[in-house]
Amino acid sequence: MIDYEFPLNEKVRTLLRLNDLFARMAHFTARGHSMDHHAALITLFEILEVSYRADLKSELLQELERQKRFFSALHNNPAISEDALDELITKIDAASTGLLAMPGKTGQHLRDNEWLMGIKQRAGIPGGMCEFDLPSYHYWLEKSAQSRRDDLTAWLAPFLPIKEGMNIVLRLLRDSSKVLRFTAHQGTFQQMQGGRVAQMLRLSLDENLPCIPEVGANKYAINIRFIAADFAAKTTLFEHDVPFDLTFCSLSS
């Protein structure tokens, strides 16, 4: 199965972007070639840009507090495991504490690093990071893999409270609803919302189906159409029945 996630508001869109970037950062940092660490540093700059929004930290804190209130009210419910509930609330508390301890604006430690900001500026120019443009960066790339990895880990560390808070919110969002089975007849599907409010849609379909979903949603209806996976031709509708799984994800409140 191929899984797709479609955010339905700006907050979830930002969290999904950061989720992808943190995963990419971990992947390239763990590897050892200088080009892997070059890719990791470019990804770090992307994390900086996405997370620098002034309200991201406060939005995460508010959402974590909302989730803590909701789950705390489930104590003494015979259908709920007390141990699992306590573990979740402890993780929420730890994530909130980490966010509250973050000094100043997210990523300010990078913006205060003149050397890194010089590299970031050159990174926006095609081919602008060659050794004759940035000899000091070329020197850094020639250092040992462990030395570069230590630097990358240190530069990433102040972002980790954002990562921990994001992981909890996305986990709760992804686990918030049951998976439903539908079929898009002749490549199209529509369902009225009927008062249901979703913050994200998760869609899964067989990897052998040569089609790609496109989603449009508002408070009244969800529209999905499947496009033929032919990257050499003009975009066309995949005019066959497409069975797929759909999850309406929404955080508890």
C-alpha cells in the first residue's frame, strides 16, 4: 500500500512538513559521506525556515494542553488502560516542559551564527556552494564524518522540543479514527461531510494501481479524483474503479 496524508488546515500542514524534514535530517546525518552531510545541512536550513513562525511553539503548547485535559478526563474509565493513559500524559508533560524551556525565537541560534547564515545565503544560488565560493565550507566538508555529525547534532538540538511536541500531536491525530473502505468509481469519489470536522485525511491504495490521488475538501464535502500515473503525458483522469482506505483524522477537544 502507498499512504498519502492530506492536511486540511495550515497548522497540520506545517507539522507534516516538519515531520518530513526531521526524518530527512536524521537519515542524512546518520550517513557518513560529505555529500550526505551537505544534504543534512540544507535540510537544517529548511527546518529553520518552517519552524521560525512566531506562533508555532505557542500553538504546540496550546494543543498539548488541550490533549492533556481531554485524556486526563478519561481516568477511571473502565474501557481505558490507566497505565497507557498515564504514560501518554507523562509524555505530553515532558514535551510541554521542553517547549517552555526553549529560549527566544525558534532557531535563533542558527541566525546568530554568521558562518552558517553565509552558507545559507549561498545555498539559494544554483551551484553557489562550490569550494571557490565557500572555502571554509569546503574545509568543513573535508573534516571527519564524526566531527561533521557532532556539529549537525549540536545545531539541531535546540529544535528537538519542537520535534517532540510535533511527534505527539501527529501520533494522536493519526490514531484518532477508524479506517474506512471506499471505491472511487471511474476514478472519482465524493462524500458529504455531514457535520464531521477533519483536520487531515489519510488515504491508502494498492501500490500496483497506476494512479495518484488529488484531494479537495471543504466543510461541506470531500472530493477525490485519481490521476493516471503517466509522467510523460498530459494529466488525465484514471477512468477505472479504485478501491482505497480513508481515515478522517481529527484531534480530540
